[in-house]
Amino acid sequence: MPAPSRSAVRKPLVPMAATSRIASRSGTVMLTESRTTSLRRSETSGVVFTGLSLRSGKKNPTPRSRKRSGEGVPCRTVRCPPMIRLYDTALSAVTPLETREAGKVSMYVCGPTVYGPPHLGHGRFSLVFDILRRYLIWSGNKVSYVSNITDIDDKILQRAAQEGRDWTEVAQEYEQVWYSAMDALGVLRPDHDPHATQYVEQMVQLIADLIEQDAAYVTSDGVYLSVDRVPGYGLLARQSLDEMLAGGGDRVILGEGNKHHPADFVLWKFAKPNEPAWPSPWGSGRPGWHTECVVMSLDLLGDGFDLHGGGMDLAFPHHENERAQAVAIGRPFAGHWMHNGFVEVGGEKMSKSLNNFTTLVDLIASHDPRAYRLVVLGSHYRSPVEVTDSTIAAAENALDRLDSLARRVAEVAPAEPEPAAIAAFQQQMDNDLDTPATYAQIFGLVTEINRALDAGDEQGSAGPLVAAWRQILGAVGLEVFGQAQQAPAEILALASQRDEARAAKEWALADALRDEIHAAGWVAEDSPTGTQVRQA
């Protein structure tokens, strides 16, 4: 006789009457009709891992701040910013980014699994959250930024086996490749970059707490989380468990192990021959992917940290499964869920599994890496973006305009930024990180500044506009090259001859001199003051 299903013999940890606010911003249950359980948000505040239990016992947490994000801190800008509004995947709406403490923002962004070179999709999420981080800092906030390194995973082991190498060598090599690419893109290093292998003991403790809560179970191949014991599972997927299964199981892993429910996911994988393993009460093995980020984020940022981010493909199942573990042990998790859209190739998501990817290493080797930041800046973070050779080439041409202006304004006297320009910048960035509007503003200012300089207005409107332009570029991490290398005397002589030819309207000679300058590795550009030269 078959054993009864778990749903027939167990009840959810929280009564159904208490789950009307399952879609709370923290991802935990906001009880409205019952005072049951260790899952009530008011009883599960910031407890740091002690080595004994990951479950919280502290009451009366500090409430999440509803003040302006810049309130109470010095402000470098024309005005202290209002609270930025960002799309929250959990609520399917653009909402204010509420923080635990005014003027401080805690962010966790899922980092790479280091088994191969990163591609443009990885570069996009890194740049999106780098731009957000820089803007929050520029706005006067203190930002704590954590991004992990997954340095033990099936893919790492597979690559090591294929190449006949130790798995740690593979992980270390591609971590170096990752950071080299991030440095080239101008992405700020995280404040903390926890590695999965550094947190195995804490992950074992989390799994033990889940088993104690009757939210996880042991099978012949590992330990699994019981998703039907987690109120509101499916929040980030925007589907209930029943809807997931009714859809044919395309959003759950149906054939994995000896699971009690098709959507249950592995927390601990028992060791296989010739694989790395760590001890646990249930047998040697290694943690599943979804467990590491829960432990790391709560350990380094505390309960109810402000924002969890990553690519849209991580919303389900990875982030859903992270959130489920925190809910099951009664700890408030992320206050806001932010996800960026895909990089596409011919309308399909760029991914290693489809073998349609371009690596960041290749991009950086053949193009100005600043161009990719400009591409990301020009598309809204939630929209897909098609990246092609022509896309990058267009961005490089746009960079030439920025660099050209930077050289032209190098001697413009310092001034206070134009208030209207700064106010417009803040308004658009506070509106769900509207970087396309900022992109347009940057190049609109290029036109305005050039017009002012052409009119000889260096001491008038040009100065404040230049100051605003520079400040906006810095706030989004876009570097421009305003100091050109001094051209050798022979190139300067050719430029002078070209000016004389143009003055005499000897256009063929002027063109020939321009071509001679270009053949020597320099570019001749016309300006109101004569031919300007820069390195090609």
C-alpha cells in the first residue's frame, strides 16, 4: 500500500488564514489573522550566525526605514535625493527602495560560477548593478555591496574532469579571468566576495535548522527542501505550486533524486566517487547551489537586507529557492528584488548552453571596453538588449564624441554644476534607474556645451554645463579621456600646413594632409580654433 502523500499527513507551517500577505517585500510571511509561528516578521530580526543556529530568537527588530534614502547624511549634490524607485519582482511593481537605515543601502548580487570565461550577459548584470551602486553612493548613501563566487559546482567539476585538472585550479583560474574582465569594464570590486567553499559549515547548519523545522528531509542521494512547507512558494516565479505543475513541470526539475514533490530542490548532495566532499550529519557531500547565497547574504548583511539582485533568469528557481529557505527558518530576507533583462542574439537569450555567446575577454581584446558600459547605459535594465558588432561600433563612435568634448573642455574653468541638469539627472535615475534618459541627457549636454563654446561663452553657460556633464559621467562610471597625448612636432607641422591649406581653400591639399596625419597613427579633427590631432 503506498504511503500517504506528505500533504495528507502534514499541515503548512503557517495556517492559510495567516498567509494573506505572503507577497511581502521581505519575502517572509506577514501574518494578519494569526499570531502563530516563528515566521512572524516582528519576531525574526537581524541575528548573526553564531555557529549554533541560523534561526532567529531576537524580538522587536528595527523597523525598515521609510525616510528618504539620503536623509540624515551629507549630500554632495544640489539636493538630497528622494527615495529611488525600482521595479520589485516580488510585487510586480515599481516601488520605493525602503532601507533599514536612512542613508545606508545593503545589496547582495549573485556573482559568477567560475568554470569558464564570462560572457556579455554576465557583463550586463555586473554593469547594471555597478551603475546602481555608483548612483546610490553619488546620491550620498553608504552602500554595502556583496557579490559571491561559486567555486564548487557540477560545472566546475565537469570542466576539471574534461581537462584533467584539479577542480580548485579551474575555479581559481576563472575567478582571475572574471575579475580581470570586471576591472576592464570599470566595475567596482564588491565590499565582500564570499566563496561557497568558505561557508560550507554554515550551510550545514542551515540545513540542520531546516530539517529541525520539518521543512527538509533526507533521501538516498541527499537532503531536499519541502517546498509545500514554505508559505508563498512561487512568489518570484509568479506561479503557485499547482500552476507550476499544471504547466507541465517546465519550471521545476521533475526527475531529480527521490523527491517527495516535483518542485523540491536539493540542499545537500551526497558524495560521489572522486568528487570533493565535506562532512555533515547526514553523510559526506557538498551543498546545493541555492543554499550558499542564503547563508552568505544573511551573514554579511544581516536579516532583512535591502536589495537582492541578479539576472532575470535567476528569479526562478535560484532566488525563489533562496527565499524559501529563509522563510522556512523564520528569517526576514531581501526587502527588494531587482532583476535585469537578457542580452539577446537574434532574439534568443545569450547563454553558454545555447553556444551563442561572446565572451567579455573577446570583447575587451577587440573593442574599447567602455563601449559596453555605454550600450548598457543606453538600454533600460529590465529590457532585453541585442548586442552585435555594429552595436559596439556605434557605441565606440559615440565615445569618440565624449572624448572629443573632454579634450575640448580640459581648460574650462571649474564651476558649480548647472542645477537644472543635476535635478533632471536625479529625477530620471530615481525613476526605476532610467539610464536611457541619462544617456540622452549626456549627449544632449555635449551638443549644448559645444554650442556654448562655439559662441565663445567659456566663462558663461559653458562652465556650469561642463561641471554637470562631468558629474553625471562620474555618477554612472563612464570614463572619458580628456588628456590627449602630445603629438610629435612633425604631426603638429602637418596640422598647421592643413590649416593654411583650408584657409586658402585648397581642399585637395587639406585632404591629402589629413590622410598623411592618419597614416601616421593620428586623427585630424576640425574645430573653430583649427585642426586638432589625437591618437587614432
